[in-house]
Amino acid sequence: MLKSVASAVSLSSLISTSAMALNVEIPMLVRETEEIATLSNLDPCPADLSIQGAELAIADNTTTGKFLGHQYSLKIHNLSVDGDLADVALSILADHQIIITDLPSEDLLQIADLPEAANALIINATAEDSALRDGACRANVLHTAPSLAMRTDALMQYFLFKRWGKLAMIEGTYPQDTAYAEALRYSATKFGLKVGETKTWAFDADMRRNAAAEVPLFTQDLRDYDVLLVADEAEDFGRYVAYNTWLPRPVAGSEGISPQVWAPVVEQWGAAQLHSRFEELADRSMKPEDYGAWAAVRSIGEAVTRTNATDAPTLRDYMLSPEFALAGFKGTPQTFRAWNGQMRQPVPLVTSRAMVMQAPLPGFMHQTNELDTLGVDAPESSCTAFKE
Amino acid sequence: MRISTLALMAAMAAQPAFADEIWVSNEKDDTISVIDIETLEVTRTLETGERPRGITFSHDYKYVYICASDSDAVQVMDPDTGEILHDLPSGEDPEQFVLHPDNKHLYIANEDDAITTVVDVESRTVVAQIDVGIEPEGMAVSPDGKIAITTSETTNMAHWIDTETQELFANTLVDSRPRHAEFVKDGAEMWVSAEIGGSISVFDTATQTETAKITFELPNIHPDRIQPVGFELGEGDKFAYVALGPSNHLAVVNAETYEVEDYILVGRRVWHMAFNADKSRLFTTNGISGDVTVVDVAKREALKTIKVGRFPWGAAFRPTN
């Protein structure tokens, strides 16, 4: 439970809004992941992924908090690749009811389903499985990570906008590749497109040396297409596909133009300021996982600031209410979907050099909020946990 | 028609060689475009430091101050020659500022540092640095000079600075991403726009309490896209003109009732604005379309669009006689 100290403080004379000293300690549970051996070592995965995003948000919250007598701190709990979740989770839940997670879906559901977490507020900063927002949703879990469907829907909006109707795909063999490929097919169907021919990438040759020889042959027998999708979320082979295809076609998905919740090339809407604060803190660029954790901790800060409360039910209710809005540096208020706990947010479509467009794209209309054209919408959702 | 043309020509003939000007800072061109408000054309383009944003004249119009954000400097320019005379110590990343009525103290928002820097423009020294919220931007000073305001974009507050002690005496929450502040009605009220919150909060200056909230609604434009940024008060503070960012409109707000009376279509992502001398014309900076819209204030209509540099940001009026 968040510890609150209610007392008159010296700061109160400075503050014309209500002044109640609050001390908000936020635990964050992080499962280490097994590193996948990829073809290229060009982009090592930072060890402090997601954590630095949470740290930055703590600093942001603290600056605001000092004018209100609110203090924030982060407590990281690391789980090894095969470490037991239940013990750690129970020890956290013994005195905290708000938890940020960077966990795989199975872990997230396991902690959410603990009886001790029944009234907790868990914010999922990184897991993108669409099921967590649909059939496997939990009333005590909110998501600042986008669902995979939100990302792949963004890409399909872009294809429709460009009138690139014929899609082909190369799919990797890791579970995350398969999930991404499935999300692409789901989104294509949703927007009336079809992923045509699909080939599986299962080479074990060293493509750094012979991609220019192999990829043209590998893609030669695909029937004509407008854009080639690459489902390589493990970042193994995708980088060797672009410019090596048999037909001169753009590449999209995990490579080429890619739907990402955050990227260094997002620079409008004050994003440059968030990047520069992050780089000063972490000495590297801000990744989608960092953004998810930043948004989670900032959302808690925003809710504490506006409610003067630190208990999970009050903050959860506020975050799910129309009054809540997070300024997430993407040009539009970011709110939570009350039917499944997913944060609404734009999805930038980026290359390594620039943001090409940002979804939702012009022309994709919605009766209540255009951001709800991304991901599973209320009428199709099989999430019932939020209907009380 | 013929008569009015003749009248206009006569009026122009009666003018001195130089007409009044609107100065516009071009954030992504590192320049200032100078607009002649009679011909409505750009007459000069002046080079500045990197990423010029805030722009304001000294009260005697002898100097123009420019926030060159990426040069980490406030530049002082001679408006006649366009020559940079010197830099002021400004703290890092100055974005916006306001000149105190004493014509001597400049209150500068340092966006990257969560600081407001107070600079004495005569001795060119830093008088004080005040810790404020994250990404300070909106700056205002009361007409009597006793209170300065900084709004912080990510902390979502208006910070009230006592200009005697250079210390904060109040911090008031506003809606998300506050961008601009103004004292209104001889300082009785203080208004703050919130870009993501989509509102303007009206505060009673004496008590620092919020007394009203102005909201906006445009047909066929989603509320999320209606993002108030800069605003200015017209003659007698009867109407406020509010730039609504990516909705590409200016709102005309009745400052007594706080109701919006009209919307005027201007350029894309409208940021800030400046009036001419008698406040009959308003010049808005349109960031994305890279131009300035000239608005006929009485008719509430756009008259003309003037191409300026890339990403015009701030605007300031310069009388020439």
C-alpha cells in the first residue's frame, strides 16, 4: 500500500491548493528476458530498458510534487529469467497496492489473479498481447503499453491511406514473430486488406555476408505485391531484407516503416524535450518500453496530483474517468479506455530517420474518439471484467 | 471601390517612409521576418541564433529581445539595423520571456532546466534563478509589476513569483500542458491556456483562485484537436483572441461572460499573435503552414496570408513613429 503521511507541512503556506504531504513509493516488477542470439550485434538491448523510463517519470512527478508536498520514489524488483514470481509478488503486495510491471503476459496474469491483488492497481508498461485487453483482461490491470493490434492497425491505416492494397509477408520463427504476424493478419482483415503470400524465414546461414545473394532469390517467387511485411520482432533477419528484395518494393512492419509507440524520431509536440531529459538521465535513446513505463508512472503522478489520494481504488477510478488526461508528447490527450483499461494513444509510423505519419490517420473516423480506431474497440471487445 | 483605393493611396502617401511592423520569429529557419503592416509584405529577413522562439521589444522599442533556444542565449538586437548587439545570460534553452514594466528585468523560462531566470538587461547579469515545474513556458507579469507568472507544461501549474523577493508565493494547478499566461483587466485576472486540457483557466489575482474556465467547441473538429496555445486581449480587454493550434482556428472569447462568440479560420497549427497599434488587425503565426494570417478584428475575418519562414513561432509589434 502507498504510505501516506497526513500532516501540515511548512510548504503548505506556499501552496494555495490543498496541501497534504504524501509519500508515494512505487514498486516496479521487472522480469529479465533471455537474450536472443541475432544475426547482427549492431543494436544491443539496453539492460535498463523500461526502468529508465520509470525513473524519468519519478523525476518528473517529483518536480511537480515538491510544490504540493508529494514525494515519489521507485523500488525496482528484478526477477531472473526463471525466478519464482509468486514470492516476490506477495512480498510487494503485503505493503503496496500499486505496481508497475515489465513482465510477460503469463506473469502479469499470475500476479493479477492473486487474491492479495484483488483491489490492487497494476499498470502493464510493456506486454503487448492483444488478449490482455480482450478475453484475458483483468479489472485490476491497466495498460500503458499499446496492444499489438493498435500497432498493426496503425500500419494498415497507412497502407489504406497510400492505397498499397497488395501485401506479402516474411515471418520469423520466434514466438514474438508469430504473434506479430498474426496481429498483422488480424488488422489487415479489419481494414479490408489481405496478407497474400507468406514465407517463413528459417535460414541459419550468416546473412550479414550473403543477404544480397539470398534475399532476392527468397523473394523472387512471391507474386506481385505493393509492400513487403516483415514479422521479425526478435530483430534477427529483418534488417537484411530491405533493398535486397527481387522486386523494388518498400518494406514495413518490424523493418522499414514501423508502427512504434515511441521512437527517437518523434520530435513534434514537445517530444524533443522528453527525449533530451531522457538522454541526460539514461545516456541512450528512449525506447517504447521506456515510454510505457514513463507513461505508467506519470499516470500515477497525474492521478495523485489531481486527487490528493494514494490508494489504489481512488487512483484507478480517477484514471478510468473522463477527467484523467496524460500529456504524452504525441499531440493529443491520452486517456484510458474504461471498458478494458488500455491507454488510448497515437501510434507513430517511423523509419530510423523520420516519423512518416502518425496514426490515427486523417479520414479514419470514430463516433467517440478517433484513437479508438486503433486496437479492439468496445463493441467487438470480449473483455467483461470492467463491467461492474 | 475606386474611392476607397484612392483613400488608401492618400493614406499611404501621408505615412512616413516606414510603416509599423510585425516581427515574427521563425523557429526552424533561425530568422526573423519583418512584416510591413501597411503593405502586408515581408520587408526584411534577419538572421538570429538557433531556434528563435520568444520575441519582445523593450518598452521604448530601442531593442528587440530574442530567445535563441538552441544557442542558450537571449539575443539583443538593434531593430533598425538588425544587428545583434550582444547576448544576455539566459540560462539554458530559453523559450519564452516577459519584460517587467521597469524595462529592466527580463523573466525567462528555461524549458530544459525547470528554472525561471531573472536577468537585469542593463548590467547583463542574472539576478535570480527560481525553481519551477518541468518545461516552463508561459510567462506574464502583472501591470503593476508585483507578480510574475511562469507556467510549466509537464507539471501543469502556474507558478506565482513575488518580484520583490524573486520567490514563489503560490502554485496553482491548471489543465494539462499550460502554454501561455496573461494578466487581464488591469491585472485583476490572470488567464492560463492549457493545450492538452483544451481550456483557459481564469484566476482571481488577489486570491490566486480559479474563478472560471473557458472551453471551446468547433463543429466537425474533434475536441482533442482544439488546443489553445497563445492568446491576446483586444481593445479594452473586451474580447480575447485565442490560437487553437491544430484546429487551425482562432476563437473570439467574450472576456466578461467567458463565452466563445466566434471562430476564425486561420493557417495550420496557429501558435501566437500580435496586434497592430489600434488593435484593429491581428497577426497570427501558423507553425505548420509557415505563414502569418492577418485578421480584421472588427469583421472577425481573415484578410490575407503572408508567407514567412519555417515554423513561425512568436510575434511582436513595433511602432515606427
